[in-house]
Amino acid sequence: MTRAPGYKPGVGAIVCAVLLPPLGVWLAEGVGLLFLISLVLTCLGYAPGMIFSLIAVLSPHVFDGMRGNRP
């Protein structure tokens, strides 16, 4: 899923990234590699999943290479 240059995550995605990390990533990104990574990290431990999800939702440019968006 490609985001527009001026993308800002919704409040719902941010809240879900804290409460249910995979759901927050799903709202912001849809089902894909980032969602699966968030799901696995959350299963391994809540804190790693939450941290990854917040980074994925709030700083989308960090994972551009994982989405296939190479500069």
C-alpha cells in the first residue's frame, strides 16, 4: 500500500497501535508484511509489538524498503 506524501495517521490507528498493535498496523497499512511482523512481535511480547506498530504507523518512511518503495 502506497501512502500519499502528506499522509498523517488517524487517531484510531494510533490508539489501536497502542492497545492492539496488529490492528493499528492493519488500519494504517492493510494486510501485508508489516502487519505480519507486528502480529508475530505482539505474540512474542506485547512491548515489542507495540513499539514496532507505533513506528510503522507514525513514521511510515522508515519501512519504505519493506513495502517495495525504493528511492
